[in-house]
Amino acid sequence: MDVTTLKNLKPSEFEQAADGYRATGTMADSAKEEIEKVIVSGMNKELEGKALEAAIKQLGKLAANFHYTQTECALISTALRGFAHDMDSARKKLLSALDDAEARKFTVNPDGSVSYPAAPATDGAKKPHAGGSVNGATDPTAQAVGRQAANFDPNPHHGEALAIADRVAAALQEATEADSKWEPKIRALKADDDLTVSDRDWTDVKGDTKGVAQAADGYLDSIKPPPKGGDAEDNAQWWKDLSAEERAAYLSLHPEVLGGLDGIPAVTRDDANRTVLAEAHAKYQLELDSIPPEPHNKYTMINTVNGPVRVYSDEWLAWNNKYGDRKADLKSALDGMQAIQNRFDRTGVGGTPEAYLLGFDPVGKGDGKVILANGNPDTADHTAVYVPGTGTTLGGIDNDIERGERLWGVSHAQAPGENISTITWFDYDAPRSAYPTDKGDVIPEAISDSYAEKGGPTLRAFLDGNRIAHQTEAGPNNFAHTTVIGHSYGSTVIGDAAKSGGLGDGPLAADDVVVAGSPGMQADHAGDLGIRQGHMWAMDGTGDDNFVTAGGRLVGLGDNWTIPTDDDFGSTVMRTDGGDHGSYWDVDGNGHPSEALSNQARVITGNYEEVTVER
């Protein structure tokens, strides 16, 4: 880097290029949205059969291409802005030094050296003190030596020129380092010259993101980060205060952060989490593909005193010890990711609205985390948040996603002119077992409140964030009617959420609470949880449902042996169709909802007078 090059550099040109890439990414995002939320939705409403399935599969690949384009363009835009920021800093330092040199009639040469004129004779000297030229330095020792030499020169311009030369050298070094830092990062953003977005491409995105984030530390330091330990209101204000460019930069480099911030708009969280989902799917699929096949000779025969016995072969045992558990974990996570993608693909089927991925983390207590909404909660008139219970995992989340869809469908039928959003909220580590014999557990995990105690504050923060995001979108005085629904141990999580405090330490940010098959909510009365009279609803079933409710009472999940279906708890006990512990969201062979499902929808839409009750 030399003086002329840095002086003539125009950082604004790189910023304009960054704007162009951001605009391209926005167009790609719009195209992806058009495919997923308009074209696929419309086809699902009007068509069916194998041809539809094939078409949606191809459209999914096209949408993936646009998503990849959007993500890479956002990274390129951020990289160009980071490069412009760093070079602009160096250039401003150079221009400041050049201005000072010009004011003193010094000449800054292309190589960075500074020439200074002769000075009038002093101290009886007969001739003027000769001018000269000095080279700057950035090393402290070299700078000290230069200053010492200038001190011995009777020409005062020497020291002044040296100081300017050092500033020029520092600016050129800063620019050279920035150029060297950014050149490989930007070059790495070049995509493959094909039309297929592979798992390898998405893992490259992850690497590109890390590389750009490391290089853009100076640029990112100029962007205010999310408030540390902030609540939903703080997060919403932080996001509102950022410029469009700053939002795009933060989204491109930290999707995993934005995707989990309560109070941030649902559209933004969805964008962020879909990127996290795509990267995680690619990483897990590549790792799964790298595991060698299971040996064919899984068993072998050995002779015993009782005759030949079939046992696992040594070869299979060695493979299983090394790969068995990890393969199972990867397959479970990928099954969960596929369930999420399947929900995206079902947009439009039976009128199902667009899906919003409000939270996603493939890493948890072996289970991962998912928050998936049917319809945008930021613009909804009625929102329901369904909290699943014991045994919920990422790999088996499809059943809980389907329950959220059914809640939307029946609620929409009851209030067809209003906007409905139903959310499957699985953002806590659920107990894995409810029975002593389940998976070999001697003591079932669901007897402990510790899982709910940890998950409760997280749920409360989400509900606070949901309310804040809705007010940001719809106006400060516009409140959506919100219902939180807990199944089994999920109701215990709701109880702990209600007791954990939040915005102003007030009641839970929900108008109604519905529990189904609850083992207890850690309270004697609904009022102890801040739930208003007439807005606490409970249901119970038969069969194994009795085991859960009675068991919860015995182990203390209900305070003082009290559970929500007890007369003195303060619930309105809704009528159900009986059935076992998981039957509350059943439909019949013709798709007609059960009484339990219909009653939940009546509460969700505020049609309280239509709820059928037991007592």
C-alpha cells in the first residue's frame, strides 16, 4: 500500500457495492418467500397427488438456492462494509497527516517519506539549516531512534516532518494489514459454479460467517451489541435503534443470537433460525454420512454349556461403541429438522398459514430446542402457546408440531375473520421418563420439579417477548389475546413460569391458561399463580392419564397434593372425550375435532360461552 493508492481510495464505492449485494440478498429473500408462502401454499390449496409432491420438492430446492443466495449476499455485504470501515479509518489518518504536511509546506512522497525545507540560520550559523527527507516508522524502537536523530538536527522541521512521516507509516501499515486481512475472507465468499446447494455449501457458509466475523471485529465494535442480560423490552429497543445496514450486518454474522432474542420481530427470528437450521442440517448430515456402515455380521454364535447362543460380534460391538450413540443422536436431530421442513412444505394445506421458526437449537440435553409458529404472532388477534411435556425430543417433535397445526385449524374455523397464531414451544429440557420402566430408568425424571424450575423463566421471557414484539408491530396499546396451553409436565413448566417473575414482576403475559393431564402446577390455587378467576382451564382423561395426574399429586408437583382439576384449585374443568394421556388433540377419521380440542380452540378465540364444562 502506498500513499497515492490509499489517498485515492474511495470507501464509499465499497459501501455502494455492499448496498448492491444487500439489495440482491433482499430480492433473493423475497423470491424465497414467494415460493414458500405463495406458490407452494397456493398449490397445496388446489392440488394433490404425486405430481404435487414432486413439484414441491423441486420448488423446495429452488427456495434453498434463493436462501443460500440471500445468506451469502448478506455476508458479502457485511464483508465489504467491514473492509470499507477499516480502510476508511486508515485513509482518514493519512489525510489528516497530509493536511498537516501541506500546512507546513512539507512534501509527502509516494513511498511515505516526508521532505522538509531548509530553516533559517540560528545560533550564529552563516548558512540556513539544510532541509531533507525522512522515513517514518511504526516500531517504537525505530521511532525513538528517529526522534533522537531529529533532536540533534538544528533544523526544527526535521522533527516535525518525522512526526508526520510516522503518522503516514502508521496509516499505510493499517491499510496494508486491513487489505491483507480482508482479501482472503472476501475471496472465500465466491460460490461454486453450479446450481446445486449442497450440504458442503452450507458448511462453507458457516466457515465464511466465522471468517467474516473475525475480520469484521472493528466494524462490529461500531455496532451496539444486544444488551447483556437484557429483557424482551431491552432487546426490542436495541433492534429498533439499529440502522437497516446494522441490522443486516448483525443478522448475517450472528443468526444464532438473533434467533433466540425475545422481543425481536417474528420475521427476523424466522430468517435467523432458518439459516441456523440449514447450517445445522448440513453439518449433521455430513457427519452422519461420514460414519462407516454398520457391519453386516452383527451377530455370531458361541458354544455354551446350554448349547449355541447368538451374541453380538466383536466387530459390531467395536463399531457400536465408537459410532452407535452418535449415529442415533444425529438421526434423531435430523428427523426433527425434517419435521420442521415438512411443516414448511405443508403451508397452504387445509388453509394452514405460513410457518415461523422462532427458535431452533439442535444441541440440548440430547434433545434440542424448537419454537415453531403457525401464522405470525406479531400480527395475530389470538395467539396460543402450546408447551409439551415429558418425553418430548427434537427427534419426535413432529407430533407436537401437528398438535399446533390442529389448534390453528380448529381455532381458525371458530374465528374465520380473525388472525390466529398457534406456537409449539419446546425450549426447555423436558424430563425423559414418566414411568419407572421407561428406557430403564429406575426413578422417572418427571417426578422432579427441577426441569420446570429451569424452563419456567425461559417460557415467561418468551411470553413477555411475544407481547412486546406484537406491540412493536401493531402499536403500544394493541394487545393480542394470548392463551398458554400445557400438556402434562408442560403445565408444571407454566406454573413455574408464573412464579418466576418478569416484566414488573407482574402476572404471566397470558390472558388464559389451559392445562391437559396436569400432574400439578406447584400451587394450591390458580390465584397463587396470578391467574384471574374464570381464566384457568383444566382437562383430564382416562387410562394412563390417571397415572400421570395421580402420580404428580403424590410426588408433589401439585403443591400440598393439589392439582388443577381439583375443585378448590379454581379451574373451570372442561369436558373431554375421555381417552388416554395424549388424546386431547385427536380428530376423528373425517377430520372432525374432539371435544377436548374444540374446547381449547374456544378458549384460544375467546369464545368462552361456547366452552362445554364438567364443573
